[in-house]
Amino acid sequence: MASPLPNEKELYEKIEKEKITIPASIGDLFFHHIGNDVYAISLIASSHVTGDDKEPIPIEDGQKILKHCEAIRVFLKNLYEATRPK
């Protein structure tokens, strides 16, 4: 799990206080693209850590995990570049 930002609580308070929002289309992109990749990653990993024999992750599944992580990274980079002020 990712570590929280040092001022994460304050950021959430600011977002709530100033009623900062994002367009629905951006939210949909986050939930659709990131959600799908994260779900695939959790399915792959959980099949190995919750089973009775708890086998190591095979190379093919490790490659799938890396592929999904790269897809998340590319998506976030593209989203950042598309939404930052010009």
C-alpha cells in the first residue's frame, strides 16, 4: 500500500472546504482505466497468496502484473499532460 502524503489530511480538508471537483469524464477515466488494471493486478496476485499452497507468482503472471502497472503509469502520465494548465 502506498504511503500517505505528509499533508494528505490537510489536502482532503482543502478539497472539501473549497469544494474542489474534477469533471465527471476525468473521474470516469480514473475508475474505468485504473480500476480495471488494479482489479486485474489484484486477481493475479491474490490467486497466489490466498490459495492453500501459496505458491510463488509464475513468471507469466509476473509479466502480466508488470504490464498492468505500466498501463497505469502511461494512463496517469497522459492524464496529467492532458489536464495540466497550458
